[in-house]
Amino acid sequence: MARLATLLLNIAGTTCALPRAEIREILPLPRLHAPPAAGGPLAGFLNLAGEPVPVIDLAVLFDLRPAAADDDPYRHLLLARQGGLALLVDRALDLVSIADGDIRPIASSRSLNGCVVGEFPRGDGLVHLLSLDRILTLEERVRLDALTRQAKVRLAGFEHGGARAG
């Protein structure tokens, strides 16, 4: 029987999972650049080798906690497989392998943008299996792309030679 490697996550006390293949890297929470236009679920931008990577706080996005309500410095960032997005979670808990037969599909109409694609039993409860590609709506992605372009221009102004003598 086929198995799916999943990363278990704690998001404001709710256990969720993402397929391991969708995550490139797990990072400790670094200092983020939060421009004035940031807010809501956009926690800020991670400067990754000169490229701004937007960081989405999943607890805020899923309305499990208000923005800036958790200042825990030990939270984790999950860098998406393609590197253009990072997700802020309370903890990356464990890497587990789930038998395909244990995953119950969920109708896309049961979650916003169909981001919960399945669930599986773990302990006394069920774990929601998320789809990285469906966490943000198209409109959210368009707005996030615009903010990321602005952050890139701003970062470029601080590169060597970007400052102008007065």
C-alpha cells in the first residue's frame, strides 16, 4: 500500500499536516521585515539571499488567532518547495508516514478554497491534510505578489551602489 510522508504542524493548538514533498525547508523564526503595507496574515518578508519571501501566519489566515497575538520566538517557518512562499506555524511537530487508505478525502466545498483536502486519524482526533497550492485564494496570491514586488524594489535600494550621495 502506498504511503504519504506528511509533516505534522501545530497551528494555534490545531494539528494539521502538509505533504512533505510540498516543503523545501523548516527554519527557526528569523527576524522578518514587516513593511507598513503588511498586516493581517502577512507576518512580513524573509530576506532569502536578497529575495523577499512573503511569510503567511497560518493561525491568522485560518482565523485561529488574531494578528500579532503570539510573539513566541520559537515558532517555525516552512519554506515552500518552490521557495516563493513561507508559512509561519507554532511548531513543526513530526514527520509521519500515512497509508493512503487512512486518508479520507474532503470535499473542496468544506473548506475555504478547498485547502483541506483530506483528514486522517491520529491519537484521539483527526488531522486535517492541507494543500499548499490551495491555502491562498487567487485574489490573495495576486495581492501578495504585488506586495512582494514592492518589497523587492525596496530591498534593491539597499544594495551596494543603491544609496545615493547627497
